[in-house]
Amino acid sequence: MKICVSCASGIEAVLKRELYKLGYGDLPAINGRVYFEGDYQDVAKCNLFLRTANRVYIELASFKAQNFDELFDGVLSIDWLAYTSKNGKFDVVAKCVESHIHAISVTQSITKKAIVKKLAPGGVLLENGERYRVEVAIVKDYVSVLLDTSGSGLHRRGYRALVGEAPLKETLASAIINLSVWNYERPFADLFCGSGTFAIEAALKAQQIPAGSMRDFDFLHWERFDRNIFDQLKVESLANVKQNPIKLLAFDIDEKQLTLARKHAKIAGVEEYIHFQKADMRDFSSQKKNGVIITNPPYGERLSERKEIEVLMRDYGKVFKNLDNWCAYTLTPVTDFERLFGKKADKKRKIYNGPIECCLYSMLGAPPKK
Ligand SMILES: C[S@@+](CC[C@H](N)C(=O)[O-])C[C@H]1O[C@@H](n2cnc3c(N)ncnc32)[C@H](O)[C@@H]1O
């Protein structure tokens, strides 16, 4: 099978590194996607372990189509029964980019019609069984038909049951942690922790708790998949969970956010490894050396908040100055962040936080002495 793993644009290199560590070699990444040949064992492995991927798919077909007849024939030619079942409930989503076919809803219904024709020649699919989410991506007249094995996006780890205001996605938080120099032997602080995503993701990584061990996946309910493969992988990986003696710091001035963050950490099973504190970032200091701050400060959506944010970023810079050889990784859309913070970044990387164009500013201290 051709497996396709997707990620947010800008973090392909991080996903590639994760896949490399999982034993997949040096794979090429194209426009937020990595492809490789694999089987259901790989589907299980990628869904369970990858921290920075958005979804794991099986690519069922790719072909050229400039009209709906060609699209219908291409979808019809897929051996749907080899992957799905006659009882399946099919959800089709589509996207069309720079192509002759550009009507999304028609693309979805043509695709569905072809699936129904293949699986139920009589014309009626009961759709009372397991779910199959099908993505049809048409880019420059080339169609890719993808079967989504994950179901809901992989950022839904299962610990953030409560959906508050659009916080940072878990997959993006994890990618930023992977981009940083942090490892569990170094102090960690998120000075604007909100719902706690950075600290929780860092603790999960430190203790090697698999990213997907708290959630369900669509492929687990498929007739073609032997659930034992996943259960065995999960049991083995949970047996390897560490109990490194870490205490990550997470500050926020908002008690409501902290209540949420503590709840998330508890569900994720990492509550004991994080010290959540209601505190102003300005009160942060540390005697420890070589710590790492990973954070995304408020950025002031309204113009009226701009002055306040400027003062906050200046004060954040002052707090950082008093730390001994710490590094700071700050995700923010504030374009003059370096000027306000009072230090040039050693590295800058453009990253989208949802629809918001941000930059990850990396300010590096000297590495710890061996
Ligand atoms: C953009 S949000 C962080 C979202 C977070 N990364 C998450 O995963 O939910 C910024 C947070 O900074 C907090 N904050 C604002 N001013 C602060 C200050 N002076 N000290 C500490 N936290 C502050 C806000 O309460 C808010 O929760």
C-alpha cells in the first residue's frame, strides 16, 4: 500500500525526522506530505507514535481527470472492497486547486456515486457500519484519492476533551518542542502556558508516552484491519513508558486557563511532572542554568491591545536577560518581536498557527557543559 502522512506546512523536516527515528529512512516530503510503501502495521505505527503528523492515509489511486466522467471512472476503477466494506459509511471531502474540476460539492457527490456503484451495484449502500473518510485532492488536474486511517486529526490526542478558544494544536506544539534543543535533562518553562499544550506535549515526549495511546482511530474499526496489531504495539510501547524525574514549569495569570491545563495534564497522565502556577511571567526567575523556555505569548488581536503587548514583550525580554544561559523559543505573529524583546534571534522560522502567520524566534544560550 502507498501510505501518505500529512503535516502542517513548514514542519515537514520535523515529521521526516520523526519518521526516520521510527525506522523509515530518509523520505522525501512534498507540500506537507510524506509518502512511502507500507502495510497496516505501518498505519498502526504511524498513528500511534507520530507526534507531529496531521493524518495518516492510504493512497488508493492517483490519476489525471479534467472532467467529471474521468473522475467517476478513476474512482470506480479502485478496488474498494480490498480496503472497505459494503456496510461502510463513507464521508467524502474534496479540494480542488488550479484544476478544470473546481466544484467541490459536485466532486464529492461524483466520488460518492462511483463508490456506491462499485460496492452496491443495485444502487443502495446501507451505510450502517464503520466509517471511511475519503479525501479527494485535485491539484493541477491530478487526482489523489486518499483513505483517511486516522479519522479525526492526530492533534486530537484525547486529553483535550474541552474545546476552549482555539489554542495551539498539539501537533504544532510537539513540532516546536522537537525543533528546540530541549531534552528532559534540561529545565523547561512555558511562561504563558494557557491550556498547557507545550508542557503536556513535552512531558509526554520526555516519558515516551505514545501520542496516540489515549484515543481511537477509524482504522481500528475496519474489517480489513486486524486490531491485534495495534493492541500489541500499544501494550509494548506502554511497557516502555519512562518515569524520568522531571518537573516542567507552566505559568499563566489566568486561573481559568490553569484549571483547564491541569485537567488536560491529568487526563494525559502527566500531571505529576508539571508544576502549574498562577503567576505573572514578570515574576519568573531561576537559579538553574541551561533551561529552555518554549512559549506562545498573547499577541493582542485588537489594535487597542498593541501597547500592552509591547510592554509585555519588553518585560519578557528583561526576564530572559536574567537567566543563566537559557534558550527561548517564542511563537508569535508580532513582527517586531526581536526589537521589543531586546535580542536578535539566532534562528527564525515561519510557521502558521491555524490561519495566523507566526514566526518561531529561537534565542539560544550556550550549550550545557558536558
Ligand atoms: C496565546 S495564549 C497561550 C496558549 C497556549 N500555548 C495553549 O496551548 O493554550 C497566551 C496566554 O498568556 C497568558 N498571559 C497573558 N499575560 C501574561 C503574563 N503577564 N504572565 C503570564 N501569563 C500571561 C494568557 O492568560 C494566555 O493564557
